[in-house]
Amino acid sequence: MSGDALSQDPAELSRRIDTTRAHPARVYDVFLGGKDNYPVDRAAAAAALAANPRGYLDVRHNRDFLRRAVTTLAREDGIHQFLDIGTGLPTADNVHQIAQRIAPDTRVVYVDNDPVVLAHARALLTSGPEGRTDYIDADFTNPAQILEQAAKTLDFDRPVALCLVAILHFVEDEEAYPIVRDLVEVLPAGSRIVLSHLTEDLNAENVRAVQRTYTERGFTFVLRSKAEVERFFTDSGLELAAPGVVPAHHWRPDGAAPVPEQPEAAYLATLDDIERVRYRDINDVTDADINVYAAVGKKA
């Protein structure tokens, strides 16, 4: 790892952390049962859960799609380099841990712009000795900086998997499509794009209620149709891998989603709805629960 981002002055990093406004990475962390968030993030998550009581399944199945996609690319397609933009806070199974179990020489670069993610980035830089990991403190809207820094760790003469998982619905059209094209243009042939995106195609009433809770807190929140998600691939000349753009839980399910260990009933009764989410089994899912499209594409 080069870990250049970790050299930032702690006082400056602390100044950058705004605990008065929710941040998508930290709200996501709440739904994954993480601890690296603030009351304002938990309030945003609670409001979203109140709007859609089974909405935690979108977050958890989105994360499980990432697990399956990385596993497939590393094991079946021989992809040993990953550029994960919009990484979020470290969790139980990060991209490098998934991939390096299969291919220990895998290289992974993580990218996020939340200073709280940066503060915890050392947990993402725990590569095995044969592989490498790095972290870039940068915004998705600056692809040139991301690519320049990523080239210190990744070999852009070999295929790279670009992970854009649950990030593009926070970006308006006029930026989202051109930036994806710019990123893909630099990738070599044989590279893959791992992408997930919220939509109102599937269960519009539920997801629109969640959308309102986020936009009220100042988030950009763009719900895109299947055709609009497919455009991220077609505009960049990518070939969609089977089964195409599908609800996240239908993308190559493997029956291996982690099942959380259940605490004592008395303890569970003391928790609020948000705190209980971490103990819920995501295998208890129906099509009516999911509002996330997922897909993987290949650059010819």
C-alpha cells in the first residue's frame, strides 16, 4: 500500500467531519450494523426504515451482490485488480478480503470522499503479503485524480474491475454518464464494471418514500429505470454479462448469503428497529422487497 491519503493531518481530518449532516456512507454503515456513524446518520437511517420497514434488505442485498460479483470475477474470470469507488466504511467482508481468499495476489484500490471513511481506512489496507491495497481520498466527480492515483497500485495494462456499487444514484445525469464513460475509457480490454443502482421500477411507492427522507436531508437521490441503468453500459460500449440488469437478489444467487448469529430474545427486545437490522436474515426476501438493480459488464 502507498497509503498517501493517511498522511493527512488529524486536526484537518477532524475539521472536515461534519456531524450535523448525514452522509450516505455513514447511513449505509448504520444499515450494515456498523458503529462508525453519528446520531444524524442514525436518524436518517431510522427515517428511511420508517418509510420502508423492509428497506434494509436493499442495503444488505446490495452488499451481497458485491460479494457474489467479486467472487465470480476473481474465481471464474481471473480478474485480480479492483477499483472500488464509493467504498464506504469498512465492514465484515471488504473487496480485498473476498478477492484475496481466491487470488492472494489481488490488488485493490478503494476510493471515497467521506473523511470518516478516511479515518477508518487502515482497516481497508490489511492486504495479504502477496497482494496490495490502497485508499484514495477523492470524489467520484474527479475521475482524472482517481485514475492518476490508482495507477500507483493498479496495472492498467491488465484487466481491472471497476466497482460502482450504490453510488450512481447520488449523482445527477449530467455528471454520472460522462464520468462513467471517462473511467471506462481508460480501462484495458477485458476489464469489468460492477454496478448497482436504486430504481422505482420494482416497488415505486416504497422507494419513493425513502427517496423523500433523503432529499429532505439534502442528498441528491436519482432513481433510474432499467433502461437508464443499462445506458451506463451501452454508452461505454460494454457487453452485459448474463443475466443482465436484474434485481440485486437475482444476480447469480449462490445461497451463501451470511446468516447473522441471533442474540438472546431478551437482549433483542431492548434494541430499537435500526439496531435489530443487523440480526435479520436477508434470505427472508421477496421481489416486493428489492429496489436495487445489479449488473456486471465487460469491456471488449
